[in-house]
Amino acid sequence: MDAAPDAAIRNVGLRLTGPRRVVLEVVRATDSHPTAEVVHRMVRRRLPRVSLGTVYRNLRLLVAEGLVKELPGPHARFDGNTSDHHHFTCLLCGRIVDVDGPLTEPHSRALCSRVAAQGDFSVTHHRIEFYGRCPACRGKSNRGALRGRGRLHQLNRAIIHP
Ligand code: ZN
Ligand code: MN
């Protein structure tokens, strides 16, 4: 279990401010992997005057201190779950869903050893990404869903045609 937000922030040597604590609390309270804009919306329900800039800076600090994870992609998404796990991304709606780390064991462990052995690397961690369609999108046509979604379309193209 993670330390309470106040203690977690102090433990890494950051000053405890109201916005900082609320940012960490809301990111930990959701498994939707929100963007900075969405985190801002959630924080403002409790601290109406907080700016997007403040939320963004605090997210960056929390990521730098390892209290929040940032997911790679065309638009930064944040994850308050710092335990080992993977993600499934829906290519149509952009939803990101947690995949338990143990689900990919022991295959991922074997892969790590092989990668380490091949290059004489010391592998500290690895990431496995899953892509496809979520249940809500499985029946949809590609064209309709992608129209007007420039960012997702880019993501899609980058994955299909790297
Ligand atoms: Zn979907
Ligand atoms: Mn996650």
C-alpha cells in the first residue's frame, strides 16, 4: 500500500502544498489515466482557483519523484498506480485500461533474460503495450470512429505503420 499523499510528498522531499496534495489524490483515485486537462478539471472541483499551469507543474514534479507515472503517447496521460502493470489502449476511443503485471509473467521475465543475455544489458524494467478495441468499440467501423480524431488517427498510424 502506498503512503498517504501527505507523507508520500514529504518523503520525497517536496514541500506539501494544497494543490500538490490534491493533484496526487485525484490521480491516485482514478484508473482512467487522465490527461493534465482532465486532472485539472478534477482538482478544480476541490480547489476552484487552481490553474492548469499549476496542475501541470505539479504533475511533472510528482512524475520526477516517482509518485506518478507518465504514459508515453501523443498526449501525456498520467497514472497514480505506480505498481508494475501494463496497459491496453483502445485504438478507436483512446481508453487506456490496466493489465495486471502478473498476467504477462513468466513470459516477460523470460524475454527480459533473453534481452539481457543478448546484449549483456542490465535490464531494470520493461514495458509491454497492448492495442486493439475495447468492448464498447468492438462493433464500430474504423472510418466512422477515426473521422475527426486527428490525434488518435496519428497514434493509430504510428502503431500500424511505424
Ligand atoms: Zn474503445
Ligand atoms: Mn495504469
